[in-house]
Amino acid sequence: MRADLRLSLTAAVAAVALAASTAPALAEDTPTVGIGRAVTEDAQRGSFKVTAWSDAPSARITTVSARIRQGDTVLADIPALTADYSWDPALANTFRLPAEAALKLVEDGGTMPALGTYSIDVTATDSLGNKLTRTDAGQLDFRLRPEFRNFTLSKPTYADRTTRPSGTLVGIQPGSGDVVQLTGQSVSIRQHTPQESPEEQTVTDGTGAFTGGSYPISSADLEGRTDFSASVSADTAELHGTVRAYDSVSEWVPRKVTVTATADKKRALSGQTVTISGRMTDPAAGNAPVANEQVRVRIGTPSPTVSPPAIVRTGADGRFTARLVAASGEYVGGWTVDSPDRYVSFGDVTGPLAIPLESRTDLTSIGLSADGKVTVTGTFRARYVANPSFPVAQYLQLEQSVDGGWKRIATTYVSSAYSNEFTLTAKSRGGWFRVRHLTTDQFAESGSGSFRLARNDTRIVSLNAGPEPVAKGGYVTATGSLQHYWDGAWRAYGNAPVVLQFQPKGSTTWKTVASGRSGSTGKVSLKATASADGSWRIYCFGNYQHFNSPAAAGGDYVDVR
């Protein structure tokens, strides 16, 4: 080619390219209508949905139509899909084939010749007349959907402690929803808990039914979950989908027996042995003894327990015996016999058993007054448990040693861990004492230990008041001797304070009218003015070592004239 022709051709091509780059775009090059991918509805495979939209200002999609074809053959022409007016923005501009218009097989009155997959063409038009057709917008999955029916686990029994998974696999036909039995289909079965098992394969029979192998189920397995699953995953010309079903062993058939039991005591202190014995019989066999079966015996409520339970077996005569050591703790109550084997069933057997908390009784003060009253204060509480409950009041008693034994002379109670202080008082001339809490169902016995309180007795002997009679305004002189009991004998009590008291005739009140001290030999002489008829007495108030002297019966009466 000539050089000048090559230059002319090159210039022409450049001019055409420049013109193309500056010319306006044609409408068909920038479509305003868009169509998404058509998707088969899995729940109803005779239907599908598709999204369509318009980018033109103020325009909306007015019509969406579709056709189903196999190659060039159109099998179904759908003039209009229904808009999905959902509140969910994610479903805006979604159009679907209504359920009542679902595609069906020819045999079900439809137009689809067979199960399989088919092409979907979609055409969308907006309110401005813009229109777009998308060929092969999606694929209609017009195949059976697998579904399990009645997947279940057989009940383990006392005699056969296994379970077998079983069920039926069917296919749900598109459009009509007819149930089709799936024959010869492989089903995977697996146990998930309490331990994962290898996957087992089984095959459906002529009715779609299948049964797995036997899986051991122990009594311990029944305490928790025993989960199994069956699954199918298929992608054939007529069947497509994955389905899984779950079930757990929730029922079993135990052997029903009868158990009776008794305990050798109703109250046990911490550390004592409690013996619980009983018998197991079979009511279905004329109450014959049941041998070699386990029973669980525990003290206290099952949770929390205060001592480990004992698991024992019945003998040839159906009898059993368990020995447990009581351990005190709050909220302990009774004993229980139950079955540790879920395959052996009987109602729990219970009985009363109190295990008192260990307690302590502490004294804060003790005293014996001059007028012959012993007073003891202290606190009562649990030894090891902080602030335990007091279901009932707890009584404490003050005891005095009498004739080689202990005699109760006062009683009081405390009612709670927050009000556990006590005071005990009683008339006494001294001796050995102790405070004791007797064992109850709530608290074990405790005591203060013995302690001695003592004072020396005093007395007035040879009391005489005179003269008698006496003139009004004259003096009455009362004489006598003050003694105290010291070192096993009555002896003179000298240099001790004494008073002269007067009680007018008809009165019950004594009034001190004079005071003084006893002589070195215990002699007392006191005088006062006489103003009325009445009785006179000499009285000694005790000190830290001595009791008050006992009052003479009525004193000595003097008539005033």
C-alpha cells in the first residue's frame, strides 16, 4: 500500500474514534430497569421469587412476567408475578409466583413434564414504559425436597438397655405438595451426646422407612442428654436438598419394685453411726424378693448432703443395710433411700432423722446475793455454724448439786442467733451450780461446767425487846446475839453492822429506827422511842461473805400504854 494511503486511513480511523467518544449514549445502552436473580422457594419448589427495580426518577416497577423453559421449549408462561409488599426493607421490590399458582407436574394438572431443573426468563416493565428481559435469570429447582417423618428413638428397657433410631424419609413434590416415599435412599445416623459416635449408614426400605443399629444407653446416660440425629444430603435428577432431624432419649421402661426401710434412731449426734435397713420386692412377682439390685441411702436432703451417700446391693432375700456416719450441718433433715439406677424404679423412702448442731454455752457473770439469790448470765450459740436458724426456742436450765445429783432450779430460753443472751435466777443458799442446754433436734447438749457460790449464814439469837409494857414516848431496848456459821459451827459474829427495825401493829412493813454494831462477842443492844404498839427485831444486812440474817418470826411484840 502506498504511504499516502496509509496516512489517510489512519487519520480517518482517529476521526471516527473521536466522534464516538463525544457523541451522546443511546437509551438502550443505559437501561433504567434492573432484574435480580430468580430463586426457587425451598418450601414450595413449584414457586420462585425475583427482585426487579427501576432507576428512572419517580418510576416504579408495574409488571413482572416470567416464562419457564427447557432449552427452546417454553413450558409455562406466567403473565404476572405478585409484588411482595412487606414491611421488611430487605424484601422491597421482590416479586414471586403466588402459592395458588405454583407450577405442577402434568399428572397433577400442571404443565411441567417431569421433575428436574428448568430455566427462568424474567421481563420487568416500569411505570414510564421502560422494559427489560433477562434470559436465564435463574434456575427453577423442580425436584423433590427430602423430609423426615417421625424420627424417633426406641425406649430402652430394664432388660434391653439400648435404643434404635428409626423414621421415614419422604420427598415433597413441587406444586402439589404430594408425599413421595423415597426407597433405597442412604440415611446417616449419629449419636452426639453424651459421647460422639461414628456416623452409621442405613438405607430406606420400600416405604421409605429406616432403622439404625442398637446403641447402649446406661443409667448414667439417662441422667443427662442422649442426642441423636439423622441426616440426608442428595443432589440427583429428581431429589435435591439436605435435611436433618434430632431426637433424644426421654423415656425408658424401668423395672418397678417396692422398697421399705427403717432407721435405728430418729436423732443422731455428729459422729454417731446411723443404720438404715430395708427390703426390695417385686409386686409383679407376688412381692418376691429382688436380689442384687442397688439402692442409694443418704442422710440429709439430696442437695446439699452432709455426708456421702452409701450405695449397697440387696441380698438374696432382698434385704439391704447401710451404715452412715452423721455429720452435723445446718438444714439437715431426715434420711432417704432412692434408686441410683434409672432402670430400677421405686418411690423414694424417707424418714425423720435429726442431727443437732454442736452448741456452746458460755457464762458472762455469776453471783450469789446477800438475800439468797443466785444469778447467772451468758450466751448460747452454735459452735461451728455462724448465725444458724432457730426453728424453735432453745431452753437452758440452771442446776444445783443436791445429795450427789443435779437438780434443776431455774429455766429460761433463747430464740435466735441474734438474741442469744440469757439470764437465770433462783433462790439458793449457795453450793455447786452449772448451766446446761439439753439436746434437741436442732442443737446438741452443751454446758458451762460446774462452779461454786458460797456465803456464810447469819442469825440473831436470844432476841428480847422491853420493857413490856412501855409508856408512850419511852425507850424500847432490844437485845440479842449475832452469830455466823463459820468453819462448821455457829460462832459469835462481832463488830458487824446491825439495825433495829419496828413494825406497827396491823402493818406488814418494817422500818429501821436505830443502827449500830455487834460487840466483840456478838452481843447487840439497840434502843428507840416507843410511839405505838408493835413488833421489834434486830437485823443484819450481809456483806460479800455473809447472807442477811433471817427475820425472826414476827419479832418481839411490845404493848405501849
